[in-house]
Amino acid sequence: MGRTDRQDPFGSEPDGVDPLSWSVFRAWRTTDKLNRLLFMRLLAERGGHPGQAICLWVLSGHDSISQRELAEMMHLAAPTVTAMLQKMERHGLVERTPDEHDQRLTRLSLTGAGREMAADMRSAQATYVNETIGAFPEDDRREFDRLLEVLAANIRAALQRFGDSPAPWHGPHGFTEENGPR
């Protein structure tokens, strides 16, 4: 059985889960939390935050998209994107323009400052990748990539049971290069 002391927030493995699988799950969850913490710190160092960084990445690869398209690509509700865009607009990072053909639509674009911020976020991403994954020997990175592909396929299969389609996620692990992190 797994650890049940206060240092293990996940407790012991649930019934029907073998100890090794539970240990891997715990390590993965811990890594996920540390991943987010480090990435948030690197982004904050450059004046950004994760939601904003993803928004900048998407907009830098898809100039003049609608707010609905942005929300779909980011897998966020429209009101969440609206609030984010309002803040980014106040900071001079994005601008809205009416659609030439459909006045009901507003198109989004990065300003010069937004492009600079997107470049800073890309720099933070490069630092993160180089300091974490890039520190693995090449053979380990290849095996880790293979294992993550298998895990992603298993998660996609489990999501399909719920009728969820992973279609907007084009790459093997997540976003495509055009619209953000992979």
C-alpha cells in the first residue's frame, strides 16, 4: 500500500489500482504541480502569466481571429476569454477591429507590445524546456516522448467514452506550433 502520512496528499492507492501504477500517478501529479509552479515563475519574471501566455501564443499564430475562435482554441469559456482580453487590451497587448464582411464579429490582433510580450513568453518557454526536459540525456528524452504519446493516447481513448473529442488538440501532445505550447 502507498504512503498515508501527511506528506502524501493522495493517500494510499484506491481499491483496484496496483501500487506501482499509483506510485507513477503520484509522481506525475507532483511533477505536474512543480511544472506549473516553475513555468508560472518564469512567466512572471517576464511580466506574464500562463493564461495570458497561451492567449499570446494563439494570437501570434492566428492574427485577426474572432473571440469565439480564440476561446475554442484555448478550451475556455467565452466570458473567461472576454475578461482576459479586456485586461490585455488595457495593457496595450491586443486590439479589436470590426470584421470587414460581418459587422457582428470582432477580430483580434496583437499590437507591437503584444508581439514583444509573445516573444518574451516564447523565451520563457525555451528556458523552461532547456532547464527541465533538455537536461535529460537524448535517449531518455526519446523514451519519455514515447511514453507521453502512449499516455496521451490512453487519455484520448478515455475521453471518447464521455463523448469528448480531442480534435482541437492537433499535435501529438497538445497544441500545434502555430497556436502555442506542445
